[in-house]
Amino acid sequence: MPPPVYQFDPHRPPDSDFQPGRLSLLVAGNAARLLDDRRTPVQITAVDCDDATFELEIKAFEDEGARWRLPFEDVGRYQFAADARTATELKVAAFAEAASRFDRPLAIDVQAETRAGTLARLQVEADAAAQWLAGEGLRDVDVVSRIEAREADDACARLLHEFLDRRNLLDMEEEFARVFVSNPSSGELVKGHAIVLAELGLCPYVGKVVRSSTLFAGDWSRERRSEHLIARLAFTQAMWRIVVPAGVPLYRALSSDERIERNVGSFVSATLSREVAMEHFVGSAARRSAALLRQAVPVERLFMTFLETPAMSRQFKEAEAVLIGDPANALF
């Protein structure tokens, strides 16, 4: 029997040993668990009222040692040790006031004229990327074996490195990939890209207001984020047209304790591995509802994949593909 795709603890304590997450339990040092299927253990490391976020450290499994920064509103997605310390009433009131400042919606619609201009620009960039890749000798890649191994292809990874390095975008690529692989909802780095994606006309943004006053400052300006998005899309699409001209079959597994609702964000995570999707599907047996989806997705929606992205096979082996969201798509 093959090993599981994900690590887990078969001897984890029952939920009855824990209490539901609430603002009063946001105290540095408190132990908690994420309410995922494997109950990932975490520890609160910091609490910040200025932007209404708390930081935690992952204490086990593939991403052990990673630190996430999350909004106060997310505390309900965790359960805390029964003996967890509590904050004072004064602090809890401050937490609630801070959360109310940022727990507000933000929506950015796609403008048709802007979208047309971006798509025209992207086509030019993708054609140039395809010409460059051909000149660098990219030909066939044994994609099937790469999916089975769930490991990046060294040649594709090297070409991406060179392509982005020539555009002085490698630092942004590496940090974006690191955060996205660990948790795209950690901090606002991915949110910044999602907002720029909407401003480019490629996908509407539906989320919350910006918390950080420096989100688009310095090396993370709107202009540079836009350059990264266009360059990354152009490279990925050109590369996949060479290695798999017929299109990309992808899988997704969805689960919920309520009715399953299709909730497509700016970036959609899927997998090229049926094994990985089945692990999600089977692992969600405790949920009321689950669905396993498969769809042949056009390369125009591919933003980044494990094939050329070393970070996507470093700690997790998910054969992941990240798509630009498409609200009109019935599946994902």
C-alpha cells in the first residue's frame, strides 16, 4: 500500500480536549489546532492590534516551523487547549475594535477595456516567451513521470529562473511561491497580487480591505506586481503549450460540513495528480459533503505549476497547479 500523500497523527487527542477559538484566547504561547482534517497543531507567537492579526507557528507535519500571520476574524478556525490562557477584558475589547476596522468587504470588478488590453499584452509576452523557450532547447518533458513523482522538472525550473532573473523578478517570484505554498491567506502578499490581477482586468477581486499601509510599497509596487503576473502567466502558458499541447487535465476535491458552494477566488489551487485529489476527498470523510472534480483546463488560465516551481515540491508533494480564477467556470 503506498504511503499517504500527507503526514498525519493517528493518535491525536479528541476534539473534546479542546475549546473553540475566540478572541480572548489570542495570547502568545497558547497551543491550538487548526480545524482541518488532520488537526494541525500550532502555537500563537504574537498578537498585533495595529492590523488586527495574530501570528502562529506550525508545530508538526510537512510545514513544521512555518509562521502564518492571520486576521483576528480567523480565530474561529482553530481550537485551543483546555488550559489556554485568556487575555484581559480590556485587551479583548481592543481586539474586537481592531477587527471591526478591517473586517469589511472590498470588491473590484473587471473592466472590459482594460481586460482586452491586458490580454493583448499577454499574447505578445507569451509569444516571446515561446520563442525564447524554443531557442533555449525546451522540447518534450516526461510530464507523466513528473506527476507520478510529484517533483519539479529541473530543466523547466532552470528556465523559469533564467526567464524571471532577466526581468529582475526572481526575488518576487521566490517569495510569492514560498507564501502561496505554505498558506496564501498568510499576510497580504497574495492579496496584493489578487488586487492587481483585478486591476489588470483578468479576474474580479472579492475579499476584504487592505490592512497594511505598505502593501504596494517599494519592491512590491503595483507596477512590479503587474510585471510579475504578466511574465509568470506568459512563461507558464508558453511552456505548457510546448510540453502538453493538448491541454491540462486537473483535479480538485471539495468538502464542507454545510452544503458545498463553489467559491472561486483570484487564484485557484488544483492538482494534476488524481492520487492527491483522492487523498483530499477520502480524508474529508468526517465532513457532511465532499466532491471530486476533474476538468481539462485551457493553458490560458495557468499561472504557476509544480513542474517549473521548485517551491511546490519542497515540503508538499501535491503536483499543484495554480489557475487564474474564472467566475464563469462551472467547476473551477
